[in-house]
Amino acid sequence: MESLFSRLTLDIIGKALFKYDFDSLTNHTGIVEAVYTVLREAEDRSVAPLPYWDILIFKDISPQQEERVLLTRSINETLDDLIAMCKVNSSMSVVGVCLAVT
């Protein structure tokens, strides 16, 4: 049920702010799961006693850290695409105004 509401929220935000249809309710792209995985990692880091993610050896041998890097890259690429679309279409709502200021 949480996954359904998360995908619905993504669709609503996409349409309201970016005029972009993620179509995540019917088309499974993995972006929702990627965001939640990265958010869970951020939560784990906020309560970790040591910054294990900065240890060089751990970065290289940890499959979880490698996965987080790939997921973050995927999220950033999606956001970059959306921002590029917003810059092209200056009639965007709040995002268009924000990007025009920067």
C-alpha cells in the first residue's frame, strides 16, 4: 500500500510542478524505489556513530554503497532531465519561476 501511495504522490508532484507524467502507477521505472532506498540510506547515516560511507576500503567492497551510488546517479539524471524540460518550457508553474531566478 505504501508503494502505491508513493507512486501516486510522484505522479501528482510530476504533473503539478513539472507538467510531466511519470506514469508510475502503470509503468514501473524504479525511480520511486530508488528514491526511498536513498532516503533510507540518509536516515541510516543520520544515526550512524561513525561515517562508514567515507571509509575508502568500505566504499570499494560494500555492494550496498555501490548500489546507493548508482541509484543516486539515476535520480540525479532524472532530475536533470526534468530541469532541462522546465528550462525549455518557460510556462512552467512554480518550477519555471524558480529556475528563472537562478
